Amino acid sequence: MLKKARKNGNFYFVFSLVIMAVLFYSSAQTYETQSQLSLLERLLSNEPFKETLENVSFQYADDVVSIEEKGYFSFVEFFIRKLAHFGSYFLLGSGFFLSLLPKIKTIGFAAFFSWLSATGYAGMDEFHQMLTQDRTPLFQDVMLDSFGALTAILLCCLIFSRTKRRAL
């Protein structure tokens, strides 16, 4: 039964719905609720790689991101949060693609509509954050989310096109 659900895409559709639910729940939490600073302070108390990371400084949205501006632990948490954005939408994009491909049967269309769906959900997710106390919606996060989904979808396309060639 699971094999059939994977083959017809229903398993991946449910997987995508679960990812969307987790994202919705996460967006409904305040920044303070999600903060991992105390955990990072305990785990990284000796501030590993601080000397190397002190040279890293860049602009994200309207903020300067650096150890000097944010402090070591907030700087590390920034990257964890952005990796979570990229990773969750990587999973969402692949889930959308794998659920649509058996129904659409054209890799290009499945890729396009999967990316469009993931990007649309990213926009709605940032809008949801705007309605949540102490959260700031960022267009840059939508772009990062969209890139995460696109990366997964292109990887899926590459794998499917290679396996299709080998089958011939």
C-alpha cells in the first residue's frame, strides 16, 4: 500500500501537507519562543571558529550580519534559522514535485508548478509572520525559501532524467 502511495504521489502529497503544517505552526510562534540562544550558549560556550567568523560580515534585508553587530551566538543562530528556511522549503519543493509528477507526467510542468506552489506558500508564510507578534516578514526569506525549493526540484529533475535515460 505504501509503495502504491509513493508511486501515485499521494505519499509525497501528505508529506508536503505535514511540512506545510510544521511551517504554519512555526510561523505562529514569536521570535522569543523560537530562540535557541540559551542552548547555543551552553553548547558553544567556548565559541568555536570565532576568529574565522569575525571576518564575515554582510547585509541581509536592512541589517548588517556580523559577530560585531549581533554577537557570536545571535550570529550562529542567524545561520541556523536561514538553514531551516532553506531546508524546510527544500523538502516542500521535493514533496510537491514528487506528488505532481505522477499526475502531470511531464517533468517540466511538474517542476514549474512545484516551484510556483512552494514560492507561493513561502509568500503566504511570510504574510502569516506579519500577523504574528514580534515577527518580521522579509522578502529575502521568501527568496531563500524559493531557492531551497528550486534546488530540490532541479535535483529531482536531474535524478529523474538520468534514471529515464538509463531505462532506455
